[in-house]
Amino acid sequence: MIRFPISNLLSEQKCYDELLDTLHPNGLHYKNGHPLPPNQSPHDRSRAPILDYRCRECGNVFNLFTNTVWAGTHYTCTTVMLVMRGFVQGTPTLQLADELGLDYGTLLARRHQIQQLALEHKPTDS
């Protein structure tokens, strides 16, 4: 069961930590697959706690959402968690968009992407 404790949804840092554990269980990795060095300083801190890192080898910029369904989003971690909570709870997209002040079309497209990923990774009965 996927849980979204309300107390964790009130903290941007807790939402970031939860997303990091979910999206990158083995830690952040650059697009080409090598791990983020432990001593790597952020390239951009303007969206903290979402920090952008620039790879020292290839120059690519990477953050929490790179290589995920959330790549390119400008949502905060709290917003992403509230969206996912709404999706899991079956909240209609229009209601969710209105409650969070998000564009309905963008949110609907994201919901469809996530539903497609869920179908592709659905466990098969043996």
C-alpha cells in the first residue's frame, strides 16, 4: 500500500526525501548512469531542496526529477506528493487541478503517463 502521511506532506524537505527514496532508491545518478559523487556541490540551489548538479565529466545537469516521469516539471516536491496522493486516492484530475492551482491539461497528461507506467510495471500472476 502506498502511504502519504499528511504530516510529511507539510514539509518540503520531507517530501523531497520521500521522492528521493522512491525515484532514486540507489541514490542520485547522472543521465549516463554514474552516481553523484558524495562531495559534489550543487550547481544551482534556487529551487532548494531540489538541487541541480552539473556533472564534472560530461557537463550535464541533473536533479531529483531527471530520468523520471517528473522530468522537466517546475512543481515543488510538496506539489508532486499531493498530486501523487490525489492520483492514488482516485481524485478526479479537474478537482485536483483546481485544488492545487495547476493546469488541467498538463495534469491530465501527467496522470496518463503515470497510469501507463503503472500498467507496464504491473506484476503478472503466475
